[in-house]
Amino acid sequence: MKNEDGTRYTKEMKDAVLDRMMPPQNESIKSIHEDLGISRPTLYKWRKQARETGQATLGNDQVSGRWSSEDKFLVVLETYSMTQTELAEYCRKKGLYKEQIDAWHASCLGANSGEINQTKRLFQELKEEKKRTAEVEKDLRKKEKALAEAAALLLLRKKARAIWGDPEDE
């Protein structure tokens, strides 16, 4: 975490920059880079590290309605055990509404229930597709047999003409 002079950035500086990336400021990395002169790769690294430690960060001019699934999940985790007062303070600090967090929480809870229904639906579709494939293969075998029979009849007809001559010529 060195700046262009080769000196280290202080933890306070890093925290202040991360705060600028988070709501309600939602400053982009580009604007922070232009304002403070900290390299973009360093800012991206700090944001990534903050996310890995469980902080929900934006830093890309996004509003709360456009948060990534990962950030929404982190917000739900951060706020799960908060009291109403703590939650209200958190919402003010992050520029969120309680209703948004409630919706994200419900979405997180229902995330795996769709998998069961989807699995059942996919299994049914697979079963129907196998049945359709079997019918198409059966139809194909019938057509192959008919084609082979027609080819055999044509061959016999050709041989009969060669042996007895063409009855239409007479």
C-alpha cells in the first residue's frame, strides 16, 4: 500500500477512501484516483480486500438498487442481528432503505427453494425429451426399413428387366 512517493498509506487514509466508495457517497474509483492520486490498481485492490473481509462496497457510481448479489448478501449478513435502531443508523450511513434490506433478505432465504422446483422441472423436461427421442428413433427405424424395402424392390425390378427384358418395349 505505497503511494507514488514510495511512502505507505495509513490505515486511516485507506479507511477514508473505502468510506468514499460506500454509500451514500458511492464515489467511483476513477474520481477518487483523480482527486487523491492513488493508483487505480491500488484502489481496486483495497475494494476487493474490503469485500473479502465482508464489507459491502460499491465504488463504481452505483446506486443501491444496482448492487451486486454479493454485496446485497453481505448487507443482509451485516444487518441480520441488528436492532431496529442499529438498522436505521446503518441504512442512513449506507444510503439504503429498510425495505430494500428486507427484500434482499427474503430473496436470500428463497434462493435455494427455486432449485428444488427447477430440478423437478428439468427432470420432467428430460423425461419428455427422452420419450420424444425414442419416438423419433422408432419412426426413423420404420423409415429405414421402408427405404431398404423400396431399394430391394427397385433392384429386383432392374434384375428382372435385365433377365426378361422390358415388358413395356414389346
